[in-house]
Amino acid sequence: MAKATFRIWRGTKENGAPKDYTTEVGEGMVVLDAVHQIQAESAGDMAVRWNCKAGKCGSCSAEINGNPRLMCMTRLSDLPLDEPVTVEPMRAFPLIKDLVTDVSWNFDVKKKIKKFKPRKPDAADGTWRIAQEDVERVQEFRKCIECFLCQDVCHVLREHHKHNEFIGPRFLTYVAALEMHPLDVEDRLEDLKSKDGIGYCNITKCCTKVCPEGITITDNAIIPLKERVVDRFYDPLKKLFSVFTKSS
């Protein structure tokens, strides 16, 4: 066993500061293990959100050494322990206490997105026929565990606080799963352009880099949505055609 120091944020945004804790660490431990150990030893009132400890619930999101990560999936063996390991709450959301943030904004955003609207059944038995490749295209997006790390790392939310104008990469991915579904006939492009703020995304791919499920958020979800919006609203040939159509 060796000792390591963890610099953990304690308190609220207005009345808080990082505090150092030293504890023994061993082989196979993750950051969440160390946080729980510190809770048991010297910080029983420390607030931390977690559930499955298996990288599937998305509850224990935090910023470890400045990087948005899941505490339960960040091994201490991958971190430099010769200096304090910083553990801080996500910065893109209001801080409640210690490592717990208020992520309820995300659920409010999801409620406002137009829901799945299937086309009429195309088979005599009242079911649908779908090509397997179309089914597989959207399966990647369903792996999201809503840890909101992609939301946290996105500069539009994290640094510019455009929460009222931009739904963020998590929900652009959600919209992509609906828009690319072979049965869906709802139209969300006007919302993407005017309400959801897809134009704010400058495809830096930081959201893709932090996704614990390895979803290719930028290339497979956001860029295709951007292309659809551009085709609908900014294609010069379509605009020219509409002018001639109206004039005739």
C-alpha cells in the first residue's frame, strides 16, 4: 500500500475551496474508491453522487485533474500519484455541494425535443419492414448513459453558458437517433436551426473524446445533422430554385 493525496472540492460555489486528503491506495483502485475511503476516514459529510460503480449509470461524473471523467472508471494506476489528484465537480452545471451538481437542466431539454413519430405500417400484418443497415446506424447513439461529460466539456456550455440557446452534444446525439431512425417521420430541422443552436457547435470533437461509451458524437451524429440543416436552409441552388418557382 502507498499513500496518495487527493485535492477535492468542498463546499458550494460561493463558499467553497479545494481541500487536501491523504489516504492509502492499492492495486486496482479507482478514483471513486479513494473518495469513498476518504469519506469513511475523515470526511463523512462529503457529498458525492454515484450508483453502479460499473461505468453504466453515469452518476459519478466529475473533473479529475481537469478532465471530465467517470470516477468509477478512472484507475489510479493511470494517474500521476506523486502530486495531488484534483477531483472537482462538473463546471457546466450549477454546483449543489462538494462534487454534486444540478444536472436537471438536461432533463428539461430532453422533454422539449419532438418525440419519435413513426410512419404508417407498410406490411399487411400492421408492422414495418426495415433494412438492417438502417437499424444499425442508430444503435451507436443508444449506448449513451447520460453521464453528461460531453455536455460538461463542450465550451459552448462550459465557458460561454449558452444553456438557453444550445442543447449540447448529448441531445444533438439524441436528435440524431430520432432523425436517422428509418421509421421516424417527424421534422426537427427547424428546431435544430432556430431553437437548439446547432450552429454554435464548431466540431472540435472534445465531446467525442470524453465519451465513456466511445460514441462517435461529432462525426456520426452532429455533422450529419449540420449537413441536413445546411441542405434545407442554406443551399444556394435550392434558394435560387424557390425564387424561380415563386416568380413563375
